[in-house]
Amino acid sequence: MIVAAVSAAAIEIAKIVTKGRFPLSAVSIGLGVVLPPEATFAMFVGALLFWIMGRRHPVKGTRGNEFWVEGLEPICAGLISGSALMGIGNRSSTC
């Protein structure tokens, strides 16, 4: 636990010192350690998809940019909440 806290602090300090250019995220590393592998793989694939689509639609104001770049958070939030609801549904049916 102490190693994790020191590592997270070091990553955040490095991010502050480099003004946000440090490539690692303490939150993503922490989630990668806590969550099961299939969840972290799904997050990686989703992030890769949005990164690729952001590169394909770089011009602001276009339909593709509005959907894939500007709509990133609502799409992800919907997928996460839908997954959580499906998990709740699965748990209740097995009880």
C-alpha cells in the first residue's frame, strides 16, 4: 500500500513538473491493478478507438469530430453505466 501511494505521488509530481506531458496516469495504473483484466483490456480498446477516430476527424465542427471527439465522455459514461446495470441484472438473476 505504501509503495502504491509513493508511486502515485511520484507520477503526479512528474506530471506537474512536466506540465502535463508525463505519459503515465496514476489513476489508470491504479485501475489496472484493481480491476479484472477483461475490464482493463476493454478500456484500452475503447481509448484506442477514440484516439484513432480523433485522428481521423481532427476538424472541429464536422459531424465526425462532434460525435467521436466532443461526444467522448457521454458515450463512455453510457457504456460504463450500461455495463454496471447489466452486472446488477446478472447478479439478481443468480440469487
